[in-house]
Amino acid sequence: MASSHSSSPVPRSTSGGRDGIHHKERGLSPPRCRTIRSLPDVCPKEPTVEARSLCNGPSVVAEHDQWTVYSSKVNLPAALNDPRLAKRESDFFTKTWGPDFTETEVMPSFYLSNITREHFGPYLQEMTQRERIHERCKTICPNKDDVDAVSSITTNHDKSRAELEQVPKIFMRPDFALEDPATFNSVLPWSNFHSAGGKSSRDVASSKLLQEKLSHYLDVVEVSIARQISLRSEAFFHAMSSQHELQDRLQETQRAVAVLRGRTVAMDRVMCQGPLQALRAALTRNNCVKLHNKLKLMAAVHQTQPTVQLLLSTSEFVGALELIATTKEVLQQELQGIHSFRHLGSQLCELEKLIDKMMVEDFSMYARSDLNRNLKEEPQVLEKVSNPNAASPKERLESLVFGLLRQKKLGFLDIYSNEMIIAAKTIVTQCVAESVVHIEEIDTEVVIKPADQMRLMTFSQWFELLKNVFENFILFLQRIKATLNVIRNVAVEVLHSNQKNRLLAEANLGASGQQASQDPLFLQGEAELAYLTHEGLFISDALTEAQQQHQQQAGLVFQDQNSTVGSMILLNLVENAASDPAPGITVISASREQSFMTGENMMPTDMELNRVINKIQELLYTASDVSHDRCVKVLTARAKDGSLERLNSAEFVSLSQAVEGFVRNTQDLCGRRSVSLRGSLQTQANRFVHRFHEERKTKLSLLLDNERWKQAEVPAEFQDLVNSIADGRISLPERKTSGPDDRKPTEFLLVNGHKYAVVGTVLLLIRIFLEYCQCVNDIPSIATDMLTRLSDLLKHFNSRSCQLVLGAGALQVVGLKTITTKNLALASRCLQLVVHYIPIIRAHFETKLQPKQFSVLRHFDHITKDYNDHIAEISAKLVAIMDSLFEKVLSKYEVKAPMPSACFRNVCKQMAKMHEAIYELLPEEQTQMLFLRINGSFKMHLKRQLARLGVINDGGPQHGLVVVDVAFYVENIQVLKSLEQLNLNMAEIWEQKR
């Protein structure tokens, strides 16, 4: 094997010939100077078979002496393919003088002076300029020898490459194999050599030519291989030259190791036998102590089954489960392989399954007895009375929940949910039975079903039953919430304990690892102990093994602590159970502490516990929903025959308030607003609203059909009603219980200082829409539906009044002789009063609606537009009445004496009648606007008649007569009240001069 030294094949020494290292004298063989030469051409121009002879072939290594393959003493591929040499090393002296030669440093001669750089200073200064010139010339004209050497190397390399390129590529392929027929035919084309008549001289020549060609290819490849071998031969000799020195060193090392082993054996015999014997005695004593503890532990395990039976007899499931778990853990960790306990593990598993069933049955019985007992009984959380050692009234439930969680029986909440639904049904049945007992009119033997019994009750009786049901369900939910709070507290306690144990385990592991890393002496002692107790190990191996064992022990520290604590608790549980037949809370507390200490393997995971906590909250929501659903049954049973639709407003409002109070209480109690009861109430409210609306719409229709459209007196109560609206109270006033009101009715209704002449129907209409607003105040949930119905009522009043007055329907319905201008003006004023209150009603409903429901308020905008259009049509009708009169009268007008003419006298008379009819009904501004329109109609017809008569304002006699009539007309109009300042602009009756 080759040495790893890179400077020389044998290590050099500065001590001359000491330590068995000899230096070869330089005079033994003359030095050889090897020049750079190219390899000769080994391929003849015409290759023959004889040229393949290696003995007679040309030289492959260019040196002074002839070198042949017989001069090689080793395997050449081994020398050329040495994998440990990064590069091929060559040393001229080693190759020339033999492998025993080693270079040494030559001591400087004492006869020669020390030459420094300062001695060459003058010479360098003198030659600096010449050197620069020489370098410049050398750059321009390169050296011929260098060019020849480079060209020679390049030529040889190109020549070698050219020779290799003569070899066909098929021989260089990695998958070259003559067994392949295609390859064989490509290399040896025998089809060219077989002629029809046998071998000919041409075929023989071709076969010889092919043979010579293949021989030539072989020679080219062999020469190339020989050239590569010559370039790498020195590396082989370099590798072989260091073998002798390596063998000598190995022998010295072997002798040193033998001496060391002899000394170690002597030390072991003299110094280690005694201490080792003492250590073995200490280990024996420790083993005896451990054996005694094992026997005690086996005795405790042997008492496990009787102890479990004793705990189960007192329903201490948690203690029994913890005892079983601790025993199984001790069997697996400390008593594994004990033959006498081979069946105990399976027996404990069967016993654990039995305890699971017992816990589920006990929890089911607990839930049933807790939910079905008297709701007014205390305490809220049920506890068995026979346990005097219970620390709190919740201990039984906590024990059951803790045991179920420990066994991961998370379906116990479903059991509680089913029992809760059954109990809710029972509550309604009991409340109905208790109410029916006090009602003599209901025979329980004839009417058996609770729903039929509820329909036979009066509203007050049924309402008291409903309030009793609400009260019982509130107590029912309070009890459920208290029970679920106990369950949640246990789950949260287990969750926090799991997190605390996990953090404690991580802290213990970190502390153990840090202590081990900071205590190397401890590892050293463990290594020495391992060496003393296990023969045949070295100290280094013992130290490594001690480190591995310590790391494993550090990883199991917490587990060993749990195992030790489990053994101690097992002994304590068995001793306590043996001494005290009723362990009570002591066993539970001890077992619970043990579960918390080792709870990560037995208790549910954090995700499961969080799921249980969320399910507890969902169970509380379910309880609220179930309570609401049972109340819905009570409500729908009563509403089946339509009795709830026939309630008056006060009764339905009281029902709505009771339901809203129950919904609010359950929301505060359970944290979620259930919708089933409110939805059922909403359905009944819709039916109530429909009946409420139909009654008032029918009432309004009857009032309108009987209305004679005459001004009615306003009672004081209606004036008070209007005043309360003006004060911002959009509701019906409370009925006064005092004596009769002595105030007299008034002719007009005062609204914000304005007088309104109204009919009796409008007064009742005001009270009706206040009833709508009052109903919305009492039942906000029906605001949208009530708004729609009120809009329909206002539309109905508008359309029906239009049919009766403008459409003259009152002539047939009521029997009026004619629709007078006073009727029209009175209808217009009533419509204006309703328009005045529409924005107030809109603002009131807007406060009761949600922002997303504001779109329904557009109905009021449409109604306002319809009313204004109706008012405008009445005004137009009044103008049209006078217009037809003017057309009829003025068509007979003639301009002749006497003046004023009869035509103008008639017009002024009719105008006075019109003013008398509407003056007290309409406000002054509307009266003036109406007469301006009437005056405009009069001027139009007069102008048309004057044009027909040909009368112009030329100052003639006819013009004078017309001026007298017009003056009479203006004087009579301006005499009327509120029309004194009216600008009639009578000059427009004349045609404008062009």
C-alpha cells in the first residue's frame, strides 16, 4: 500500500543514520537528466501480423537505457489506479537511485560568506533597463526553442489523436460485443467474401486486407495504452517504496501493545480485585432489597380484586378504576413476566369493562332522577344522601363524570340529552294535569288528551297554565345549567391538569439533560463502574455505553417517577381499603391525584376535552330549544280551533308579553335566543293581525257607507287624543275612570293651531290608526305586517271616499240628493288631516323596524301621493263646477243697458254661494287659491264672449258698459271675507292690441 506522505516515499529524519534509517550515497549511480521527449511512432505505415510481437516492438518509454515490459516488477494496473493518491507523484532521485534513498538537508559551508541581496544591488540597478528591453523584445519575438517544444508536444498530441480517430467508432462503444450479429457483421463483413463459385484470389486478398486493418487498429490502441502507462509508471514505484517502513512501524506498535497489556493485567490483579468484590456485594444487597419490595408489591397486587369489589360496593367507580389502572401499570412495568399473574391482566380488563357499564347505567339513573324530581326542590344538583363523607353536594356527579372522562366514555352527554327531552315532555303533562284538577268544567275521564283539555279552558285559565309552564321550564333550565356547570368544571379541571403535567414533564426532561451535560465526572464514574462490572471492555467503550444509558435514563425519568408513585399509591389504596371498608372521599382524592399525575395516557386529549366542553354548551342550547318546542306545543294546541285569533288586543298583547319575557329569560340563562316559540307566536300574530285588520277595515267600510259627509262635532276625548299625538305620544290614552266629562263638543278639530272641519268617520279613523300603532308598541315583532295592513287601510279610505264623493256613490249608498261643494270641501279637508298624520305614523313605525326593513316605508310615500292627487282632484272639481256655470251664463251675455246686467248679477250670486259653502271649511290660503282659479275660468269665458260679440277696449259705448259690469263683479268678489286683497287682474279679458 502506498504511503500518505506526499513529499517522499520514506519519512525523512534529521538525525543522519539513526533509528535504522540509512541514506544512500549519491556516488553509487551517476545522476540522470531526463529531457522532454515525445514517444516514438509505434504504428508502422503498413501493419503486418509480425508487428504485434511485444518482444521485437519499439520502445514505449524514452530513457537512456532500453526498457521493456520484463523490467516491471509489480502489477501495472494496481500502480496506475491507486485510489489514495490525489495526483501522480514522481521523484527523480527515488526512481533513479532506488527506494532506500532519502533526501537530507545540506549544511551550509563555513568557508563561504553569507551572500545577501545587497551584494547584487549595483548589478540589479545596472541590468534593470536591459531587462526591460529584453522582455519587450522577447514579447515581440518569442524564443525558437520554446516554440519548438510547444509545437512538438502539440504535434505529438494531435498525431496521437489522429491515429485514434482512424479506429472506427464501433470499437469505442460501451456496448460493443461480437456476440451481437449486427456488430459482428459490421466488424467482419463475411458477405463480401463468399462468391458463387467458392474462394477466389480476390476474396483472399480482401480477407488479408481486413486482417491487416484490424491489426493496425490493435497496434494503435496498444501504443496509446503504452503511452499512458509510461506517463503513470512512476506513481506505482512511489507507492511501493514506502511499504518496508510501514512494516517496521507496525512491528514496533505490536510490541508496545503487548507490553501495555501485560502491565494492565498486573494492575487488575493487584489493585482491582478487592474493590470489585466490594461493589459486587453492594449490588447483591441492593438486589435483595429490590426483591423484597417486589414481593410486597406482589402481595398488594394480589389484593387488587377484593379491593375493587369493596370499592364497587360503595359506588366508588373512580377509585376502582384508578386501582385497576395502577395495577395494570405495575404489572406491565414492574411485575412483567410473573407467571402467577399471567391471567390477572385479562381479568382486570373484563372488570374494567363491567365498571364502564355500571358507570353508564348509574349516570343514566342519576340524570333521570335529577330531571324528574320536583323542580322547586333544593339543591339544584342531586346528591345521594347516604354518603356522610361527601365534601360537597356535587361530589357524586363529579365522581361519575370524572370516571366517564377517564374511560373516554364521551357519549354520556347524549344520555343526558335524551333524558332531558323526556323530562321536558313530562313537565308539560304535569302542568296540564295540575291545572285541570282545579277546573270542574273539564271531565278528565271523557277528555283524556292534554291538548283537548287545553282547548276547553277559558283564555284566563289557559294563560295561567302557560305562565306556569314558563315558570317550570325556567326552573328546569336552571337545574340543567347547574348540572352542566359541574360537568364543565370537571372537564376544565382535567384539561388544566393535562397541560400542567405536560409542562412538568418537559421541565423534568430539560433539567435531566442539562444535569447530565454539566456533570462529566458522573459519566466518568458510570464508565468506570461499567468497566469493573463487565469484563472485556475498554475504557472508551465503557464511557460510550455509559453515555447512551444515561441518555435513555434521562428520557425515562418521568416515566420511572410515575411508576414509583403508582406503586406507592397502589400500596396505600390496598392498605386503606383493607383498614377502612368505606374509603369515601379519601380514595377518590388519592385516585384523582394519581389520574392527574399519569393522566395523559388515560384521560382524553386536549382536543377531545375541548370538544366535550363545546358539546356541554351546545347541550345547554339544546335544552333551551327543547323548552321552547314544548311551549310551542302548548301554544299550537290552543290555537288549533282558532281561539287565539279571536283574542282582543289586550289579551293578545298580554300573551305576547309573556312569551317575550320567557324568551328573554331563557336567553339570559342559556346565552342563545331560541326562535321556535317566537316563530310560533309570529304565526299567531300574523293571524291576529289579519283578523285585527279585517275587523277595522270592515268597520271603516261600514262607517264610510253610512257617512252623509256633513261636518261633525268633535268630542273632547278626540281633541285630547289629537293633543297627545302632538305631544309625541303615539298611543291610545288610558281610559279615565272618573265621572262623566262636562266639556262640550267643538265644531272644529284643532291640530297644531289649525282648524279642521271633519266628518265622524275621520275621527274614528284617527283612533283606528292609533290602535295600529299601539299594537306595534305592544308587539314589535309584527311591525312590518302591521305597517302593510295600515297602508292598506289608508288606501281603502282614500279610494272609498273618492268613490262616494267624487264618484257620487253616496247618492245611492246613503241617499244624498246631490254632492254639494260643501261635501267636496269637507272631503278635501278630511284628506288633508290624514295627510298631516302620515309622516307622524311613518316616523313611529321607523323606530320599530330594523334598518334592513326600512324599504317597506315607501308605502307611506305612495299613499301621500295618492291623497294629494285626490285633494287636487277635489279642487279641480270645485273649479269645474263654477266653470260649467260660467260657460252657461256668459254664453247669453249681451252688452246693453241696464247695468249691471242680469248675467253678472247671477255670476256674483253664485260666487257668493260658493264662498259661503267653503269659507268655514277650507283655510284662508286654500280659499284664495281656489277663487283665483275660479276667477281665471271666469275671465277666460268672458273674454271668449266679448270676442264673439266684437267688443274691444276702444273707449266706445259698449266698452263702457262692459267696464261697468266688470267693476260690479270686482266689487262683489272683494266684499267676500279673506278675498279683500285678491288681485283679480280683469284687464286680461281684452284682446291685446297688435
